[in-house]
Amino acid sequence: MLTASSAPKPVQIVAAVRLEWYDFIVFGFFTVIIARLFFPAESQYASLLLTTATFGVGFFMRPVGGVLLGIYADRRGRKASLLLIIGLMTLAIAMIGLAPTYAAIGVAAPVLIVIARLLQGFSAGGEFASSTAFLIESAPTQRRGFYGSWQMVGQGLAVLTGALLGALITRALSPEAIESWGWRVPFLFGLVIGPVGLYIRRRLDETTAFLASRRPDQQQPLGAALTIHFRRALATFGLIICSTISFYVILLYMPTFARTQLHLPLDQAFSAQAISLACMIVLIPIFGALSDHIGRRPIMIGALITYFALSYPLFSWMYANPSFTSLMVVQILLCSLLGAFFGPMSTASAEQFQVHVRSTGLGVAYNLAVMIFGGFAPFFVTWLIQATGLPVAPAFYVMFGAAAGLLASLFLKERGREADPSITDAEIALNQTAPS
């Protein structure tokens, strides 16, 4: 049984948390090559599959995975869910990395890619909730913010690893070598991550909070439990709106913005991205630990107010002064504010839900926000630029996300210094007296 004294160390935690973003980043980095090899333009059927797989299937499956894997984690345990998820992730990345091309096996090739994307989206849907629940339930009460912050550290490291590996391959290999075999290297590297993560997760013990929640006197019907947590789910939904918009625009879209709007070389864009990501990764656990002392809400509210106020001026200044220096300054400032926000965000979100429904409630709120505001982010950003005629219009989408996160922060229940009970007596009484 896992106790506070035997809780996993941060290095073990970051190795055990979410790696699905690595899969998504690598797939996105080599989308053009994958399209030529698996979805040739002369095949209308394959091209349709490409469109579905790239822009729809992965994000559509995330809420499905959030619900089903969340229920699984709340009934069978965090460890069981984490093992299943990393197994599915590894299978998906193996299918992509080892798949024969369209020239070799015909239409079966794009079908394999679509199935792999289905598995990626499904497993990604359960990872955030299950791993966050495990992290904060493994931590001593006074260190939940610090432990939970490693959720976002793991995500940041996964993005950074995927971007650096992709950039390295495109620089080291010729275009012919990349199209022939080089594009497979990042996916095959992911096959190393999978067994390592699986080994680490198999050695973890189930959390004491989950085991306590399985007692007969702590049981509730799932529907009733989710109804009780509806307001908290809405607050969490708002936080994730800000998180997913920021992740798409500031961390993923910025190299495209630098290339198309600032007319900077891609190597400079990726260098600025890597530096700012490193700054954010360093700051996340610092602010997570700080939230254990001063609370989650003050940090998030302060970071989001500043983030909202500076986004448009920084985008405008960068556009008026296009250079590697201005791009790097803007990204470092915005990523530093995101580091402050991300630090307590995962823990604050998970603390809104009682243990017996935590993975399900958090998974639903998280993945609906990601599907709507992350999956459709390319559409929203493109529409804003065309509708306003302003190249810096992506800043408006960032500000919308910051406003949603700020509003949600005001309605969060601050539980940083509370114990982590399963179901409170007050909530049981509320459920018993609620009309059917």
C-alpha cells in the first residue's frame, strides 16, 4: 500500500505521467510526409481518410476515452488504468512507425493509420485524469500541488522531446532519406518510451485514497456522484479551456506564426520554442510547490490577469518588430506566465472531485474542453485572422482562453490544505435528499 513516506519521487513521477502528447506532436511534425506515403492524392478515398484521421478522429475519441477510461480508473484503480493506457499508446505508435506504405499494401495502409489515431485519441482521453488522480493521491497533503504539477512537466517534456527530435532528423537527414525511412525514427523511439513507462507503472502501488473509496460505505451511483460535482466540473472545464488554447497557440502554433507572419526561418522559430518550453518546464513545479503554501487560486488568478493583459500588446510588438529576439522574448514571457498557471492547475482541477468519481469527472471536463477548443483551434485561429484582417488575431483567442480560465478560477473550491477524503458526509446527505 502506498503511503506518504513511500510516495514516488518526482523523477519517477515525470517518467510515469502522460506521454500521449509525444505521439501527437511527432505525428503532426511529419504529417506532410505521412500524407504522401499513406494517403496519395490520386486516391480520393485515401485522401478522405487522411482528413478524417488528422483533424477529426483523434480529438473525437478523446471524450470517449475520458469517460470509459475514467470509469475504469474509478472502479478498477489508477494503476490498472495507467497500465492499460500506456499499453494502448505503445500499440498505436508501433502501428504508425511500422506500417507499410500505400504503395506496398494499398488501402490497408491508411486504414492502419486511422486505427492508430483512434487508439491515440482514446488513450489520450484517459491519461490526464488517471495520472493526475494518481499523482495527488500519492502525495502528502501539504505537497499535493508540487506532486500534481509534474503532470504538466511531463506534458511539456513530451512536447519538447518530440519537437527537438523532429528538428534534429530534418536537419541531419536528406529529404530523400527522411521520406524513405527517417520519418519512422521518432515513432520507433516512442517504442522505447512505452516499455520504460510500462515497467515504472507496474512497480507503482495503488493509492490509499482509492482503496479507501472502495469501502461499501463510500459507494454512490455514478450518475448521482457526477450530478453533485456538476458545478465543479464546469469550473474545471473553464480552466482546461485556457490550458488547451494556450497549449495550441503559444506552444504549437507559434512556429507557424513566426514562419508565415514574421517571415522567420523555421530553425529560429523552433529554437525560440525550445527555449521558452524549457523555461516553462522549470517554473511549473516551482509554482506547484508555492501553491501548497499560499493556495491554488491566488497564483492562477494572478498569472491569468497578467496573461490576459499582456497577450495582445506582446503579439503586436512582436509583429511590428519581427526578429528572433522579439519572438524569443515574447515566448519566454508568455510561457513563464503559463508555467505559473500550469503549476497549480492540474492539482486544483483534480481536487474539485471526490476520489470515487475523480477520474471520470476530470476526464469528461478535460476532454470536452480539449475536443472543442483544442481540436477546432486551427479553425478558430484561421477564422479570426480572416475576419479581422489582423495577423495578430490569434492573441484574441488566447485572451478568450485567459478570460475563461480566470472566471473559472473564481468559482474553484480551494482545497489545498484539506485532506483528500473519499465522499464527505455532507455530499452523501445531499444526494439522499435530492429529488429523484
